[in-house]
Amino acid sequence: MAFTSYVPKKPVQSVSVDSIALERHYSVLQIAEMWSLSEKTVRRMFENEEGVLLWGSPETRRKRGYITLRIPESVMLRVHFQRTRRAG
């Protein structure tokens, strides 16, 4: 009979990452309409935020790049709080 030691497995993702995956995600257009801003402004606000889903193709010499953003609700609320706190 072989002896095997029990080693508990580490969770692959933390609870916060799991909860972000299950949150409602907004498009740039949806947030632009809610906040009465241009899509370009919203894209600049969120493109470097942690937790935002980015996918697409990078720009090459012959083809324009396309990047799609999906913004979790918690990230949207965090950015809104940061921006309103700075203004006040």
C-alpha cells in the first residue's frame, strides 16, 4: 500500500475575481449614455483600469486595431467614486 500525503489545493482565483466575473458588465456605449459622455471619453477613462475585460486585435501597419471593453459594475462604481471625490 503506497503512502500519499494530503496536500490541499490552492484556489485558482480569489473570491473577488470570481465575484467580478459574475457581475453585470457594461459596454462603452452603455456607460457613455448613462453618464452623458462621448464613447471616446469613456474608453479613455476605462482602458487602463484593473478588472476591465479587453479583447480585440492590435493595430498593424495595414490594418486598424479594434479593442472591445466590457466594464464590470464594481469597476464602473469605483471610477465614478474616484472621479466625483476629485471634483469635490
